[in-house]
Amino acid sequence: MAAFTFDHIHLRSPDPEATAAFYARVFGAELKHGPQRIDINLGGQAIFVSPINETTTGDAPSAPYRGLEHIGLAVTDIDAVVAEMKTKGVTFTMEPTTIRPGVRIAFLRGPENVSIELLERSAA
């Protein structure tokens, strides 16, 4: 079988600049502007943001839904991270919650209704 490695996530936005600025402001992501898209480096992972040019592009769904449902980001001290993000105006759809011993999660809403999970794993 062929070997596969993760390469990128690609987002579409009516305002790529605002979308990329959100990831830079909230997560400290690095931005690189190109002619066709903005490349975001978030924790070593590539996220591409391109403009929506097609008039037939549908609206983003609200979670939960089938398919790619959210982006998950590992953090340490989830309560402090959430508190800091709230000072930046971030909207949370789930406050920090223990889902099982040693695992706490929270969800926030990014641009274009992207659901982003914060996840803290600790020795239980």
C-alpha cells in the first residue's frame, strides 16, 4: 500500500483576509499571502484559505453534521486557554467539559462556521 502523510486543510471564505486574521489573532498562526490563497501555519499544519468565486457555493453547515466535522487542536491548561480566547472575542459553543477521565474538550466557532475543538489530555 502507498504511504500517506497529512498535507493540508483547505478552507473557502468570502473574506480570506478576515478568516486568516482570525487564526493569526486567536491561535498565533503564521500567515503567508500568495496570489491565489493565504497559507496558514497552525501548529505545524498547513491550512489554505481561498476566496469563494462560484455563485453556487453553499453555506457552511452547523455542527454536528456528516463529513469533516471539526478541526481539533491539543492544548495544555484548557481553562486558561479558553479564558484568554474569550478576551479576544471568541465565541464558544461548548465550554470546557470533562468527557472522560483525563480528557477535557471545548468547542469554538471560527469564521465560516468552522467548528474548532480544543482538547486537553492528562494522566488520569
